Amino acid sequence: MEAERLIAAGRRALADSRGALDVMAEAWQAQALARAVGSRLALCGPMELRSEARALGEIGAGCSALDHPTVISGGARAAQLSEIGEVRSTLAGLALLLGEAGIALVGVACDTGEDGLYWQCIEAMDAADESLDRVHGMLRRLAEREREPERARERDGPYGIRGPAPSAAGS
């Protein structure tokens, strides 16, 4: 499934989550999707994104919270990732999903009286925040890449690299 569709499904599932365990499961689904997108971009994304994407693909790896029964029963949505269409819009959507997951986790952490769940929320918030930082870094790199031709034109001046065309009278 295309990345943007998976991100949209994750945002809907997070919004529909009822209860702390559902929110936790959806937060870890979002993290698994962020890792999958990062891993895919590290392999075949734009060269300037590959180191940030590799780091995104490793955040929270091996985390035991993915063993949560809700995640296991439905499987990780990220396993359905088949392609990344437009990189910028995928990263922008992923940033929204990670931000929403972080906000939902804050709510769970504030409402729980259970010590174990609180610390799981803190761990999940840290992973979501670190992932969000990586995604924002990749979006900045894409924006810089798009501005580079414009900067080159500004350096070259109004006549380009060679300067003004020679006049017919001056030759």
C-alpha cells in the first residue's frame, strides 16, 4: 500500500482510539510506519535524505511495545508499505501522524495512575519526538534542494554566468 494511504489510515485509527491501550498501540503503529518509511528512503530515496532516513529507520527498533496484543492482532500496518509516492507529501503526512501520536501519548501519560504505563508513554513520546525531528530534518533538506537553483540564478546575476551580451556597436 502507498505510504500516504497508510499514514491516513494511521491518523484515522489514532483519532478513533478509545482508551490508553488503544492509543499506545496506535502510537507504536505510527512509529513502526516511520521506521518503514525511513528504511525505504534510506535505500532508494533522494541521496541527500539517506543518512537522516537511515537514522529514522532505526529509532525505537527492538522496542518491546510492538508486542502489544492490539498491534499483534492486527499486525503492523507498516508491513503493508509497498511504495512511497511523492516524498515531500509523505514526509509531511508522517510529521502530522507523529505529532498527533505524541499529543495523544501526553494525554495518556497525564491520565494514568499506573507507573508502568506512564513510563511506556514516556518512551513512546521520546521515540515519536526523535522521529519527528528526523522527518523535519528531511523536509528542510528537500526545501534547500529546491531553493538551490534559485540561489544559483541570484549569484549569476541578471545576465547569467557570462554577463551581458556584447553589443553590436562595441564589436
